[in-house]
Amino acid sequence: MAAAMSSCLLSRGLSGPSRRDSSFPRPFASLASHRRVLPASCKMRQRSLSSRSRRPQVKKASPDRPPSIVVNGEGEGGGASAESARSADQEIVSESEEDDSDGVVIDVENENVDTEEVSNSTVLETNLAIVSDTGQHLSSIQVDDLMGMIKSAEKNILLLNQARVSALKDLDNILSEKEALHGEINNLEMKLAETDARIRVAAREKMHAELLEDQLEKLRSELIQRSELSIEKNEHSIYENQNIQLNAEKPSSYQTSAHFLSKELSSLRAENISLKIDIETLKAELNSVKDTDERVMMLEKQRFHLESALKDLESKLSVSQEDVSKLPSLKFEYKDLWEKVENLQPLLDRATAQADQAIVGLQQNQVLRKKVDKLEETLEEANVYKVSSEKLQQYNELMHQKIKLLEERLQRSDEEIHSYVQLYQQSVKEFQDTLNTLKKESRKRMLDEPVDDMPRGFWSHLLLKFDGWLLEKKISADDAKLLREMVWKRDRHICDAYMECKDKSEREALAIFLRLISAPSSPGLYVVHIAAEMAPVAKVGGLGDVVTGLSKALQKRGHHVEIIVPKYDCMQYDRMLDLRALDAVVESYFDGRLYKNKVWVGTIDGLPVFFIEPLHPDKFFWRGQFYGEHDDFRRFSFFSRAALELLFQSGKRPDIIHCHDWQTAFVAPLYWDLYAPKGLDSARICFTCHNFEYQGTAPASELASCGLDVQELNRPDRMQDNSARDRVNPVKGAVVFSNIVTTVSPTYAQEVRTAEGGKGLHSTLNLHSKKFVGILNGVDTDEWNPATDAFLEVQYSFNDLQGKAENKRAIRRQLGLSSANASKPMVGCITRLVPQKGVHLIRHALYRTLELGGQFLLLGSSPVPHIQREFEGIAKQFQNHGDIRLILKYDESLSHRIFAASDMLIIPSIFEPCGLTQMIAMRYGSIPIARKTGGLNDSVFDVDDETIPFQFRNGYTFLNADEQSCKSASFCNFFNSQPEKGRSAKSAVKFLHWCKF
């Protein structure tokens, strides 16, 4: 039997059709045209369906014809048909594997095939596969069919494993997204919807897994039935053909096939058990997802409670603001009344003195009345006795005369007292009339005079409200202009109108404000700053501090100031007040089309600020950082045009547009080439370059994106870079097109006019030297004030320096420094670790301080990898040392505490346009040690420089940027504690006079 089967297989392999014969019919060839590629999100469901559709379909044989094998209704004959079926199965498998590599394939026509129909067709195929008169072929066909079914089962198991892995991945994603919900309460609803969708997908995957498990069970039962049926058929065919040789060889071949089938069935059972375990695991993970949903609901309830508490606080704040708004008027009225009362006080004093005199006279009259009464009694006695003597008569006459005189005097005294009383009453009446008149005049003057005691944020909030109404087309441009001018004047009427409409609807508020419109003139200039940074919300360096500090100083002097910055995703939004998005959008040109920009408004330190959020597909300012992107030229040219478009569409007419550094240098050529011809021509352009090291050069072709003419501007006298003809330089363009160009210190202005300091722009700056000036920067004295600094352990001032010692002890405790010697000097360094800041000198100062017996603190990090690694190594070397600490990051609060704790600050810059560190150090009583360059040369004067008046000497300086110069600097003698050295005494004097800077 085995030999016959072997010969049959050999003959079939030699004479049968090839597996790649194109003329042989392929199963499911007609269905392949109906397949479609679906997204990967439906992968599990598609795999389960496609695994069912890959099974071959068999039609029943006609009863009138002899039994034969029919595949897809074509072909007959045992060996050829079986061989073609196997080749077709292999082609289907290869096709499915190719489809799985490119995408997930689903059979549309067989998508709803019932499992029972598949099993019935399989049984029919088995029955039809046995041919009574070709027994030699039957057993081989049967084995081939079983092998095909086993391969199909293996593919189904593989698909189940893939579905299980996909489901586990989906569950991992769901769990990670659930955990992220704790930090994303504002996006809670969107996250919940996404989680629900993923749960539904997991549930569908579970259903498909259970369906495949049922199919696997049915398949196993069918295999068992087919094996029993095949044994009976084989025995019957053997007896009919009476082939003795086959009867002798059948048991060995059959036992081999049965043993193989049993092994395959055992493996299928093991796979089925593992699938059941995985399905139970999937159920457990789904239950954990449901628990996560319950936690999300709890978080939602907590957020609701927090919002209600916030609304209560806002209502209380509004009530307190109303009470506060009444205080200025009462204070002003009290002040005027007090002045008038002081003027009336002398008159009241005179009236009081006269009243006192009248009272004294009245008392004298009463005494006289008593005397008169006594005299009358005496006269009556005399009349009774009728003394007739002449002396007595004369005495009586004399007494009558005296009484008459006393009566006359008493009458005159009464008249004087009455006149005094009338005068006093008249004075009181005049005082009351004067007081009423003063009250009326005070009320009238209060309405006419500007309000100076309201916070800056109040006026900034009003300006943003009016600009928002204008952009939302709720008021006209003229009305918005008049309302803005009333705010600039600090008009009390507009303040009262705001209080009146606080609890009213927006329509009623509009009506109240529009009634106030008049045509006053602005008391100051209207200045708009366009910048890439603003402290404290978007600060990288000194630029952000200067923009905020300068704007606050201009606002205090009566000028109207507004700031326009990009809306970065990494801003400190907790430092903003009243941040809101306007309903209107501003469209700006870029890359040949118009893009919408979302406009946000808010106040920062009382300043009105506009934030521009481009709705551009490149997400220009949603990168997680401010600078350092490959397309910075495109990002900031887009922003510069959008900022000018905001001014143009809102109808603003600024007097000065102040742009800063290369990021907003595009404003100058854009303004004069595109917007001045459109009517936005009221302003003059001021450009400030805070550091000529950074010029933002780029290929000239990129200038066309923001709408500028490349051919007109890429010229030597305009924006063409001085070192490359095919590149444009934004800083050069701003120098050429601005009305005035400034930099941050007079010394730096001279340095950049040289070839070494100008970084290629010295010739352009010298050509435009008449409009180029250096103005020394300053610091925000409200932000940097040790008497009010909330970051300090103890506040202190010039009159009480004990707080500085307390802050030194606090920073030693915080950083784990040695406190054995409280008087040990402490040297601080707060800087970015870049070559410009003199990194090698900072390193030398660290070791030199340690050598001289002091303590050294460094706060800062480096964007240069090798410098960062170098200082990380130094930090690791001294991590357990009691006198050295390196904090290689930037920490705002820690910087305040280091300024307050340090005795000296080291600033060894190779070049420094201005620098604010030395100014802040002197504000906090720390002596600056600086190299004489740029703004450091304009603000730090050596304590031993006899050419400088003594009252202006405020630090230690050195000239050359080498270690020897730094080592020989006079600050080293600060460590000498002996008074006879002389240097320490001078240092102490300068230390006590730090606040006079």
C-alpha cells in the first residue's frame, strides 16, 4: 500500500500539472478582485474575517456522474485536482502574506459567511474527495486535504496571536492615556471619548477572539470525524480492489499519518489553551480600564467643585474691587477738605477766643448783679431807718450813681456779648457754607481730573476690552480710538462707567461706554513693542527683562504701551491675568496665500499684551522651545507680518513701533514697503539690537514667503548680507529701514562699529551712524528689590543689612554648604555657560576662590554639549565638598537667593552688549567682578580707579580676557581680613553704598 501511494505521488509529481501552471484554475481567483485595503485600526477584525475567507469552497458532485473531485466547479480527476488544490492553497497563503505586509485585506463577498456553512462544505469536500474506483489516489488526496486543513488552522492560530498582540498594544495605549488624564483635566472630555473608543475596539477584538475560538473547536471536531470516516473508506476500498500488496503496506503508512495528525491535534489543543489564557488576561485588563473610568469621573467631580470655588472667589474679588474703587474718590475729597479746614482754623480760633472773652464778661456781670442786689438790700434798710443825715443822703446819691454806672456797664457788656454770639454764629455759618462749596468743587474737580491711583492692570484691561470689541466688529474704529484716548487720559468718567456696567450684559456695557465718547487728546505717546520674548512668561535672556521693564517705565511716565508676542506652547501661563481668545481672527499673507491667526489678549504686570497664535499647519510656535528650530527665519517672518496685520486691521495708529533683535527685524521693511502705502503710516520705527552676534541670515529666496520683494531687497544697500550675495540679513534690513537704531550700552555701540565687534555689519552701522546710538539698559526695580523680594528667606534693605547674612545662612542650609565659618566670603556666578560669557575664566575663578578660602556658587547651564559635560564633571568632582556647588540648570527663585546671599558676583564676559547681572548684584548688595567690555565698562567702576569719583566706584574690574588678568584683579584682596591691608576697608565702604547705584 505504501509503495503504491509512493509511486502514485511520484507519478503525480512527474506528470501532473505544475504548481505555477497558469492554466490550472486557482481557488478564490474571482474573490481576489473584491478585496480592499483597510486602515490599520480595523486590523484585528479584518484578520479574523480574512482567515475565514481563505478557506477553499467545494461544490457537490452530480449523482449521475462518477465521483470526482471538483474545486470551484472546475477540473476532475484525482491526482491532478488534488495537486491543483494544494498549489492553489499555497498561492492563497502567499497572497494573504503579501496583503498583510502592505495593509489588512478583507474579503467583501465572504464577509458574512456562516460558520456552519463552512463546516458543511468541508464535510462535502471530504465525501467527494473519495473515489471508489481510484483507491490509489484516495488516501493521498485525503492526507493532502488534512494537511491543508492543518495549515489553515496554523494560519488561524497565527492570526489569533497577532490579534492578541494588537489587543495588548491597544490596551497599553489605553492605560497610558488614562494615566495622562491626571495632568490634562482641561482636555478631559476629549480623552474620555478617545478611551471609550479604544474600549469598544478592544471589546470587538474580544468578540472576534471568542468567535475564532469557537471555529477552532468546530475545526477540531471536524478533523476527528474526517479521520474516522477516512479510515472506514480506506478499508472498504482496499477490500473491493483486493490488492494484497496494498493491504500488507497500509498499516505502516496509516500509522505514520495518524501519528502525525495526533501530534498536530495536540499542538492545536495547546495553542487553544494559551489563547484562552490570553483572553482571560484581556478581560482582566478591560476591567482595570473600567476602574480607570471611575477614577476619571471622580476627577471630573473634583474639577467641578474647584470651578465652583473659583467662581465664589471671583465674586468676592469683584465686590472688593468695587469697594477699592470708592477709596480714591474719598481719599481725594478728604485731602481737599482737610486743606480747607486748615485754612478756616485761624478764623475759628479767633471766634473761639472772642467767645471766651464774652463768657468772662458775662461772669463779671453776674458778680456785679450780686453786688447790685446787695446794694439794693442795703438801700432798703436805709430807707427803713430813714437816715436823714446829709452824709447818708450823699452816700445814697453816690450809691445811686454807682448803681447807674453799673447798670450802664452791664448793658454795654450784654450788647458786646450779644455781638460776639452773633459773630460766632455768622462764622459757623460761613464755615458751613465754605465747606459745602468745597465739597461741590471737589466732586466737580474729581470728575474732571485724571485718576492716578488705579492699578495699571485696570487700564490695560479696559484697552484690551475695547480692542477686542473692535476686532469682533462690535464697535467702529473711530469709537475704539476715542475710548482708547479716554483711557490714556485716565478719565474718571470711563472708570465710573466700568464700575456701572460691571454686572450688566455686554450690550448694555457697550451702550454705557459709547455714551462717554468725546474727543480728548492723548497726554503721551502710543508705543507698540513687537518682540519674541517677554519676562516673566517667555524669557530666554535679557531681552525679555528689557521689554517688560522698559514698557513699565514708559507706562509710569504716562505713555500708552502695548506689547505683541507669539503665543508659545511653553509659556508660563500662570503669570498671566485675564487671558482670553478673541472671537475674531486676523488673516495674514504667507507663502502665496492667507493664513488665519488666533488672537489672545491678557495682562502681565499691568501691561496689555496681544498673543498671536498662527493657525498654520507647521505649528510655528508649538515646538516646546522658543528658539533653535530649523525654520526660525520662516517662523519669525510670519509673526512679524501677522503683528503688523493686527495693527492694521484693528485700526490702531501708534506713534512708535519698537522691534527687538533679528526675530522681529522684518517689521521695518514690511512696514515701509507694504503697510505704510495702505494707510498704516502714523508710526516711526525704532529697532534695538541686543546682541549683534545673532543676525538670522538666510537664503534670499526665503524672504519672499512673507511678501517682500527679493529682487528689490537683496541689494548691497538694503538687506543683502555683507559676506554673501545670495543671503539676506534681517538685522541689516532693520538698520537700513528704521528711523532710529539703538543698542544696549554706549561702549557696545562703539565696539560694533569695528570689524571685530560688528560681526560683518560695521560698515553698515558706520554708514548709518547718525541714527545709531547706544543707551545703557536698566533693571526693573519692582522685580529686583531685596526689600520686597518674595523669594528671599528674609527681606532686607540698605538700612538693615542683617537680612543679607540671614539669606547667606539659608542658602548654605539649602545647598549643604559648610557653615563652620559664617564670615567666609561667598562668590556667586549666574550665567549661561557659552563662550561669550568667558567659560574658561569662570572655571579659573572657581578654583581661585577655593584656593583663597572662599565659597563658590554657580547657577546656569550650557547649550554647548562639551561645555555642559565639562561642568557636569566638575560638579561631580565637588559634589561632597563643603565650599563648592554647581547647579547646572536655570532656576528663577534660586537666582534671587544667590544674589542676596553672595558677597561678590563674577561676570568675566569676553564681550557683553550690556548685561543686567552686575546691576542686579548691586541692588542686592553684592560686589560685581567684571571685565571691562560693553555695558560692563559703562556700569562697573573699579574701587581703586583714581580717575573715577569715589562715590561712583562700585566693584572690581580687569581688562584682558585671560586667567592672569582675572587672577591679578584687586578682588582677590577682598579675602584678606586684616584691616591694615586697606583694600577690605574700601570694599566694605563700597558694600555699604551699593544701593546708591
